[in-house]
Amino acid sequence: MATEFAPTAVLPAVAADFNVPLGATGMMTAIPGLIAALTAPLAMRIPASWDRRFVLASAGFLTVGANALVVAGQAFPVVLLGRVSAGLALGMFWTVGAAAAVRLVGDAHGVRAISIVSGGTSLGLVAGMPAGSLVGPPENWRAVFVVFAVAALAATFLLAALLPRLQGDTTAHHDRLAQAPVRKALARPVVLWGLVTAFTVFVGQFASSTFLGAFLGTSVALPALLTAVLTVFGGVGILGMLIASFSFARHAYATLSATIALLTAVIGLVALVSASGSPAAVVVVVVILWGTVWGAVPFGLQTWMLTQAPDNRETVSAALVVAIQLGIGAGSGLGSLALRVSELASGGGEPAYTTIFIVSAVICVVALSLFATGTRSRPGARKASRS
């Protein structure tokens, strides 16, 4: 997950290096999400006879190769090809990883295993962006992918060395899941509304957060503090996830509703300070608040969705992977398009970042409305969240 969001802090440097519009560089985040969404359902069809340790290690080596291709790429299309490879690896790992974790510990501890894996993905979501900025100045953007390639290689070797042989689930239940994971998940209306909500929230978030590094480094003129601000953004996101986890454990529905509402308000506040030309200190405070709220959203969505299908968690997990990755890809793509339009409208001048913040806030309002609509007449959706 961290590899997926590594480019966020270095997009302006990539644009300058390849002489492409800033909006176009957003595809470095959009492509992995879209490819992962397409790969996840296919990964459910991997034969049960294949050792899951081999599948997960393959995804790890594919991640290494994807980062290496970005490092070596001397043309922007080659870099995008590397990001396609990253999406393939991501889709495989997300789908197979949770099920493998359950088989490691047994059904009795399956929920805890899925929660740990989900927590890791949530951590990657909030930590990936600042991690890219910690490697060094944006001008050395290739070094970011060198570090992630080395980290992926080390993680893959550890995985191969520590995991036992894991055969796929050969039960009839698994066969039904492999045949139609998304269709089974959609059989419950509340799950469908949850997936639509997840997709919409992620579209709203990544339509603007994809270009947060560019906004802070250019529009707000904080290049010297960029690394620090993005690091704090990720750090408070992790803190927000940990704090909210206590409330999610008892009141998942109410906490998730409140968190999405807060996310909407905070992104709207970012749009306001961007449009008004507020002092850099004010922008930093608002961005940190944004990171705190956002950190709770992915974990909250995963927690609430799993409570809605306690007898079919693998199916829901796979469907949620598709919804989230489609949302990331669509959101980054939408933000890229909006930013490119603003660049053209200004005659090649400074992108109108306020535009994408407004778009994000509006989409989050839609997400909150969808969540309320889909659960209002379904008491079970709220009862299950208290368990």
C-alpha cells in the first residue's frame, strides 16, 4: 500500500523531469488503483492447489520489479508501465493476504487475523504519502522508489522464510466464493450500500490528496517544510486510526458516520483556506486536522463492513478491495483531469488547487448521503455495528 502512494510527495519533480503537465502525473496513483481493482477478482480464482506462500512472494517480487522499472524509466510511459505492475501486485496481495492470514491461525482467531491485515492496509494508506517525502528532496524522486524496492525485497524474503506452506481452501464454500465473490457480497443490500459508500469516500479523498504535496510545495510555498508536514499528516493519521478504533469497537456505525462527516467538513475547510490565501501556518494546521480525520476512515470502513457479513468475511473483504481501489484510481484520475483543466484555463499557469478541494468536499457529501440512505431503513446495519 505504501508503494501505491509513494509518488504523492514527488509529483511536481516528476512533471518537471519528464516535461509533462502536473495533472498527468496523477496517473501514477490512479493506475495502480484501477489495475488492482481489476486484479482482485481474478486473484480469487487462483487454484487452491497453489501454495499461498508462493503467490504472496510472487506479488512481493512483482512489487520490487515495478519499483525498479520506475527507477530505470527514461520516459514517462515506462514509468506508468511500472505503476501498472504495482497495481497487479497490489490486487494479488490484498485478496490473497487476508485469507492466508486466517488459515495461519485457524477459524477461531480468523477475525483477529483479518483485523491485523486490515490494520496493515490502513497503515499503508495513511503512511505511504509521507514515507515518500522522508527519503529525500523531491528532486531525487527516483530514490523514493529505490527505497521501496529494497523494502519490498526484504519483506518478500522474510515472508518466504517465515511463512509455512499454505494450500488454498479447497472446501465447497471457497469454491463458491472464487466463482463469484462480488456477486455474493452484493446479495445483501447493506453491503452494497457500504461498498458504494467506500468507493465514493475514496474518490472524494484522492481527488485532492493525490496533489497535496504539490499544493503544499508550490501554492502555499512550503517546499522546505514539505517533508515535515507530510510526515505529520501520516503520523496523525495513524494516531487518528488508533483513537477511533476504541469507538469503532462498540459503535462502528455512529463513529463511521461522524468520521465521514468530519472528513467532508475538513476538506471543505482546506478549500476555504486555499481560496482565501490564508497564511501558511493556518494551512498546515488544517492539513494536520485532515490527516487525523482521514486516518480513521479506512479502518472504520473495513471494521463496519466486516460486521455486516460475519459469515462471509472473505467475500466482503475482496469486494471492499475492489471498491477502494476503484475509488483511489477514479479519484486520482478525476483530480488529474480537474487539475489539467485548470492548467489549460489559466493558460499554462498555476493549477487551481481550490477546485479539486471543492470537488472532493462535494463528493464526500454525496458519500455521507449514500451511507445514511442505505442504512436508514435497515436497523440490522446499526445493531451489528454495536457488537
